[in-house]
Amino acid sequence: MIRTRFAPSPTGYLHVGGARTALFSWAYARKHGGKFVLRIEDTDLERSTETSVNAIIDGMKWLGLDWDEGPFRQMERLARYREVADQLLSIDKAYWCYASKDELEQMRERQRAHGVKPRYDGRWRPENAKSAGLTPPAGVNPVLRFRNPDEGAVTFIDLVKGPITVANSEIDDLVILRADGVPTYNFGVVVDDLDMNITHVIRGDDHVNNTPRQVNIFQALGAPLPQFAHAPMILGADGERLSKRHGAVSVMQYPEDGFLPEALFNYLARLGWSHGDAEKFTREQFVEWFDLAHVSKSTAQFDGAKLAWLNHQYIKEADDARLAELLAPRIERDGGKLIDGPALVEIVKLLKDRANTMENLAEAAMIFYKRIEPSKALVAEHLTPDVLPAVRELAASLERVEWQRPKLNEAVKAVVGKFGVKMPKIAMPLRVMLLGQTQTPSIDAVLELLGRDVVLARMQPYLVES
């Protein structure tokens, strides 16, 4: 059975790169009827926080990336890492290293001075320590290093990039257990993937350089290798690594900003993967279509405008009642009073076709729930003496007309025709009186939604003859 995993480090929020990795891993497992495992790699004790764990889980739940097992936490598995470390010690694939930080830095400085790639020189390998007369210093807690092969090369097949080979001479002896017994990343991930029977490791290609080290540890343990697939990095439109200035915020900032989960899901799926020319597709279609063969080798570019366009498409198609439920807290947050206005679901029907985000929709809807008194300048500009007779005529008509949009439209057009003016000559004063501004939806829609009593009450102060 295919088993994939998402293994974030809880040192910050779930960003779009991590979410895309989770999405690819989730889809691959779902497509093949496998299992998707969530693992929290929390061994960075200084930076890992429970807040970050919650942010990761919240982001995955919002995107609908459900997992079958976990979340497992590395800090709850320390005894298991020590057990595997002892196994490597027993077969001479690991050894204790007592080199201090100062010694290591001096070693690297000498290597740099001689134009040599800085790397650990293996001085505490047992045979080297013996020949150099090194003995363990008192009071020093050693780290445990993996004895990397000296000869040959490590080769693995990347399901995205193809065969990758790295000479073992390029890889030094990696620390696998710190002095406090906590595993390093490359060791912990191997033990976890082995214990959890992970068959496919799908992750960002910033991990490509880690993979040869991990392959050598797997092989030292006599364990079967998972298959590796490294998805391309996500860059900003300027070609630079994605950062906050590109909009690379927490996944949970997207609902705050008014994006629907299906829109971000769809957008992330297309970052570095494609299925023909399809830009918009359902979760079910993505699972059906997804394969690693069509994950791009090239970097992907994050385009905020395209995400907004996709979000607009999903808002237009979304259920009105669902959008109204999402919209209500935004209206109330900004001081709108839902009880005083039209049914929110009706406002959604009217406005959603123009909204890129739920924030846009909330801004447009606010005119129906928060009274804006028109400025004196607007009143003076649009409610001129020559317009008032027509407005009074319309008010009288609105007292008796059947309150439906087509009939309201007819009533406005009748007044326009009777007074021989163009529609804006009547519609603009109406907008000013009713909503305090000149930019509104179609005036007959505004009339219908506000209702007869509200419309006549708001018009009345402007109709009194001076």
C-alpha cells in the first residue's frame, strides 16, 4: 500500500510552499487508495511552539487535507531514535564525537584558507582517534555521528527530477544525535519514514541535498528505500524566493483576507503541476488526475492576481447561503447591523458576481447595513431644484407600486419618460438619498432590497418644499 506523509517543523505558520507539499502528498495517497500520515518534526526545541503546531493543523483542516494517521511527534519518540542509534553503533556505522564548537570552527577556517570545501574531517572516527592519541575529554557530552561511506557514490531515482548521483566523498560524517540525545533532522526523518512504512517521500526540492545522506542511513540499516519526489520551489513573480513581500503569509491569513479554501486548494495544485490546459477543477478531479510525472522540474511562480481571479470564479459559483454565513461576521465586524437591513442571502445574490474576495463582497454589501448620510456636496450636486419635481413624482408612485424589481424598474422609467430626462438624472439622486453615495448596484435592485418603508422614509427629508 502506498503511504505518504507531510512532516512540517512547527517553527512558524503553514505557508503556501508547505501547503502545496501537503496537498501533493495527500493527493497521491488518495489517488492510489493509500494512507496519508501527518508527522510533526518538533526537535528544534528553541523554535518549535504549540502555537505553530495548531496553525499547521488549522491550515490543513481549512484546506480539507485530512490525514489517516497522526499527528505523530518526534519528541515523543526519543527512545526509538536512541535504539536505532545504538544499532548503528553496534555495526560500526556510527561513533561518538567529542569535537567542540571551537575546534570545528577552526577546522573549517583552515579548510577555507586552503580552498577546500568546509567539512568535518572524521578525527573522532575510532581508528583516527586511536592513531592521533585522542581520548574522550572529561565532562564533555559527545554527539553521535554517522559513518558515511568513503568510497563510491549514492544514487537515487527522483520521480520528478530523474536519476541523481552524489559522490560519497562530497558527504561528511553527519551528526545524527545531539549531545542531549535529540536526533537531527536527517536521522529522525529516516527512522520515522522507516517505522511508518512511508513508500513515497514527496517534498520540496530544497531537500534534494539531504536525500543522499538519508539514503546512506537507510542502506546502513539494511532498510528498503522509499521513492523520492522533489517538487519545484515556489518563487515570487520577480523570480526571488517567496517571502512575505510576495504575499507568502500563513495559510490561515487567506480566509481572513476573504479567500475560499477551494480556490487556494485549486491554485496550489497548479503550482508546479498541470493537467493539460485545465486551470479550474474540483478536488475530486485533482485526485483523479494527479501524478508525479506531470510535476514540473522548473520553479513555480506565485501570482496573486491569478489566485484572486480563481477565487472570483469560486465565489460566483458558491452557494448563496454559505457565502452569507461567511459574510455575516465581516459585516458585523465593520459596524454593520444585519437586523436593520435586507436578508443577507439576497445581497449575496446581487453582488457576488463582481467580488474577487469575501472582503470585496463585505465592502460592497456594507451600504445596505450601515447608513451613510450623504454629504451636503453630494446633495447639492444631485438633488437640484430642477430634479426635485421628478423625485417627488417617483416617491408618490413608489407608495402604491407593486414592490417587485420589474415593477419598480417600470415606475422609475415612467418618471424618466414623463420628465424627458435621462436615467442617471433620476437614479443618481435616488442613490444619494437612499445610500449616501453614487456608486451602487442597479437602482431597481436597491429599491427592492431596501423595501418600501425604508425607501420612502429615506426619501422624505429631501422632498419637503422649502
